[in-house]
Amino acid sequence: MNFQDQHRKPAEPAEPVQHEAAPAARKSRRSRYAWIGTGASIVLFAVSLGVLWKLVQSVSWAEVRTAIAAATGRQLGFAFLFVGISYLFLTGYDALALRQLKIKVPYRITALASFTSYAVSFTLGFPLLTAGTIRYWIYSRQGLTTPKIAALTVIAGFTFWLGMGVVLGLSLIIEAGQLAGLAFTSIRINQTVGLAALALVLGYLAWVSAKKRSITVKQWRLELPGASVSIGQMLVGIGDVCAAAAVLYVLLPQEMTLGFTTFLAIYVLAAMLGIASNAPGGIGVFEATILLALSSLPRNEVLTSLLLFRGCYYVVPFVTALAMLGLYEIVKRAGGARDPGPPEGTAGPSGRAWRDESEPR
């Protein structure tokens, strides 16, 4: 996969005014669509907060504290086990991307960059800023340029959505009947949506298998992974989503009779709505969706499970990631390691070309 700067020589327009107006019109349309998406996210977040507030009105904090105290060591042990498995799969996102980019980076560095970037961005939100900054901080010391790090981020995103699409499609088809009662839909609707999700994934695999495909972002061209790497991405994404869902599943009330496959569809739907809201970790939206779908269970126990899930999957990895980043920087400085930065002539975060200061000016 190549992610390279495409320098295009601009054609001389016959009518300069019209030539300049067209990009301005496109920019205006993009800006309008961006505002529509932002507005929809705000509405979704506000509505979800309202629903969540209404749902928790009948729950007392005394009941929540009692439910937290009732959580068994076995539940917490399995929860942290699945947290570790999920974050292990997340390191595969970066590993596959680096393999496709034909860049060799020690796995310990890949694991550090992947774990810390996801743990921080999951909690703080704004993944392009938070995760991108951490990735640049770590990978630039391995000689990766800004375009390569951006390409890695894009490929990791494809991995996530391929896994989500497959899990959602299969669970909607397999558990269409039970989900119809929980989501107030019909079996036919669930099966149709499930088939559509699988069709999109299979269509993408067929599309990248036919020939080399690429997408262009401004002046950068990114060649998409072929079928073999895409299938690997899909499997890694499935493993990550299933392990993350298992964290919450083992924390739910023990009297729950809901099967894991059925719960997977609920979890994926809640996660996707959380992503659409642009809230950090989908907070509020994710909880409201889960509480609505599991309304047949004691509300205080489900809310407690969600609080424990936040602690296990978000807070503990976040604190661990901050400690690891601090230790990483201390070790680098104590060892007298000099940050090589990107190769000379490539742009750093400020947009200026990197220069080796040891060279004479």
C-alpha cells in the first residue's frame, strides 16, 4: 500500500473566474453537509441523554452501591480477561496496517502505540487528535512520516468497520426473532438489515479483489488493502468486537437468559450509535441504548454493570496508558536516546521539514 503525495500540475483555465468558483462551490457544499452531520450528532446525543436521565430516575444510588458490592470476583476477573483480549486484538489493527504499508516496526512499539492511542482516545474522544498525536509521538521515532502515520490510521479504521459489519450482520440474521422483541422490530426487518450489512462487507471484499483500488484525500493517494489483508482485518475486527462485548456481558446480572449472539447485536448497535454521536466513548448514547434493549432486567443492576464496564474497559486502560507513556518518555530520556524524527525533508506536526540539527548549517 502506498500513501504518497501526488503533485499535480494545475491546468491553465480558459476562464479563471469560473475555475475559481467551482472549488468554492464544492467547498460550500461540503461545509453544509458537515454542519448537517454535526447537527445530527448533537441531536442524537441530546435525545440519548434525555432518555438516559429518564431511565435512571427510578434508580437510587444506594441500590447501585449495593449492586456494585454484589459483583463477584469471578465476574471482574473474566471482565479484565476480555479487556486484555480486546486490546490485544486492537494491536493487530496497527500490525496489519504496518504490514500492508511494508514498514517494519518492532511489535513492542506497535503494541505500545496501539494500546495507548486507543485507550486515551476511547476515554477523551476526538480520536483524530488524541490517537493521532500519540501515534505520531511514538511512530515518528521509528522514522515514519506524517503521511504514513495517517495511512496507518485510515487502514485501522477499515479494520474496525469490517469487523463491526460482519458481527452485526450475522447476529441480526441468527437471532432475528429474539431481537425483534427487544428492538420492537420484525424478523424480516432484522434479517434484511443483517443481509445488507453482510452484502456491504462482501461487496467491499469483491471490489478490492478485482484490482488495486485507491482513494484520494486532497493530494494524497492511498491504495486500499487487497482481499487477503482485508480478510485478516475482518477477522481481527471480529475478535475485538466480540471480546469487548464479552466484557459487558459477563458483568450483567447473572439471572440474564439472553444469549451472547443476541447481545452482540445489541452491543454493536449501541456502539455504532455512540460513534455517531461523537461523544467520548459514546457516553450517554451507549448506556441509553443498552438500558432500553435490556428493559426486562432490573434497571439498577444493568446500570451498575454499565458503570463497571466503563471502569474496566475505559478508566483502567486509560490510567495504564498514561503511566506507560510517562514511563516510555522517562526511559527514553534517561537512556539519552535522541528522537530521530521523520527522515529529513518530510513534514512534522508544524508542517516544517525535519532537519538533523547535528548537521552544519
